[in-house]
Amino acid sequence: MATHDYVIANASGSAVRSDINNVLAAIVSNNSSSSEPSTKYAYMLWADTTNAVLKIRNSANNAWVELLQLDGTLTMEDGTESSPGLGFRDDLNTGIWSSAADTFNISTGGTERLELGAATVFNESGADVDFRIEGDTESNLFYVDAGNDRIGIGTGSPFAKFTIFGSGGQEARVAIEGESGADPYINFLANNTQHWSLGVDDSDSDKFKISKHSALGTNDYLTVDTSGDVSIGDGNLVLANTHGIDFSASESGSPNTSISSLLDDYEQGDWDPKDSSSGTTLSHNACTYVKVGNLVHVDFDITNDSGGALSNIYGLPFAVYHYASFRLAWVSAAGGGSQTSETNVQGGLISTSVNTLGLRVPGANATTTFANTVRIIGSGTYRTS
């Protein structure tokens, strides 16, 4: 081990020879020493035996640069994103470097592309650089559109956060498989508050469910079993106007004209009987209706308190499309009691012209009336448009 100031001083022959030998010893040992040479020159080598590292002096002659371990292990400077520790002579901002202990980084063009450490990170600096994995026959098997923050499967132009594309014989599908009690399902979370789940409940006979919960089996709103039966666990089936349930698959009649198998409405409620189209509401205990599709059924319990005789009752809940009939189950004085002289009135006509219940004489197309204070109870069914 030897170091030298690399200056041969004037002296006697033997002293000069000894000095030269010391210089040669320093040269052949790369200035090996446990401490740095006292006299240092730019680009000189030093075998640092304390740290077992071969070093070279930098061009400014103010610091040492590590080259390799004395046992032959190659080492390099940590470097930076824009100046990697190991780069290319003609492209010094492209290469490898280390941002921290136990971390390996790769840069190209002075921008970090990959970090391997506690986590594997691509594009740590957030550069607008796309990433693509190519398959055997699919060039965009996996594609990251960095500029738009999107991922594509089978496409290099994803139009949403996550896009799957297939064409021809390619498949554009997602498969989720569960076994041994694992439910294959998707969970949706809105505003970190509301969960909805969609999938197959393996613990409940493999039923398909939509659940208002983070998992299936709780708050199951819709269930389809493996036989095809559909059940609604809560809420109602709400259909938009002019839409309904189509029963055309079960048509079995032989109609003479076109038919409709669409059930597009159901409604029930109360209606107010009147003494004229824009008149006063008559006294009544209960006047209700049920509408299924275009079929309307009305029930009524009406007392004539108009002050005069009436032949028509107005106020039907829906316009009458076809003539129909109604029947009376009770005709009496107000408040009940014995039958009145109107007992011969058993029903009447539901009329399209004035949308009324019109009293008729049995066996004749003639109107009749019921007197003031008379009470009638009955029902009828008709069609609306």
C-alpha cells in the first residue's frame, strides 16, 4: 500500500531511486491506502482500503467518484431522474438510477418511466407517455392513454375510463368467476356513501341479484332464480307512460282484428259523482275505481241530494270509449230503509256521448230518473281509450 505526491525531489542517486520506487508502488497499487492521498490530482485513482472502493478524482479535483468495489463488484452513483447514474455516452439523460435505498429507477429523455421499490410504479412523474402491452395477435392487448387518463383493452383509443373493445372473432366481454362460496359480483359506490351490488349469490342457490348493499344477500331488491322466476324484494315496478308488460308470447286466441297484448296501466282511486258535467258533487259514501289497461271498473254508493230528480250521474274517472252497462244492487230512500218506487230500475247505460251512468227502464231503451234523497248502490265496467 502506498501513496505519493508524484514529485521526485533532488537527492543522491539512492534516494532518487527510492523515491522513484515509491512512485511506482503508488501507481501499481492505485494509491491504495486507508486514507486519501495527501496530494491529489484530477482524475487520479485511489484504492480506498477502509471502504474497499476504487475511486477516481473528479475533474474539479474537489471530490472522489466511486468506480467499483475492490472485490470486483461494480457500483455507480445514485444519479437523478434527469441525470441517471448509468447512462449512454450519446444520451446521458437516459439510463438507470436510484431515488432511495432499495429502489431502482429507469429514465428516458430525462423523465422517469419506471420505479421498482416498495411498490412498482410506472410514470411516477406523471408524463404524457402512453403504455402498451402487445399480445400474440392483439397489438393493444393492454393500453394506457396517459394524456386522457384512460385504459383500453383491445383498443388504442379508449373513450371512457376503462374501455373493452372486440371485433370479428374477438370477444368483448368480462368474465367474473367465483367458487367455494365466493360470490362473483360487482359493487358500485356513489360519493363514498351509497352501495349497489350486482351479481350471483353463490350462498343462495346461485341467484342473480341487484342489492342495495356492499354485498349480495342484504337489501336484495331484485332476484332472478335459475328457473327464470323474477321477484322484487322491495319497492314497486314502475313503468313509464305508454309502456307496460307484453304478453304477446302467450297469445292463443284467433281474433278477427288486430289485438294488443301490452298491459300498460294499472291504477286505483276514488271518483266524485256529480249532478252535471260541471255541477255539484253528490253525497256519496264510497265511489272507487280500478283501471287495468283500458278496462275501468267503478263502484258507487250515491245519494241524490241535488234537490231534484236525476237520470244521469256524471264525473266518471275516465272517458268512455265503448257503450257498456252497469247494475244496481240497492235502491232506497236516503239512509236506507224500504225500497222506493224506483225498484223497477235495475241498472243502466254507461254512455260514450256524455260519459255518464244513465238510468234505464228494464227491457226498454228509455231513460228514467231517481228522485231526490234516493240512494243507489251499484257497479259497472267499461273501456276507455
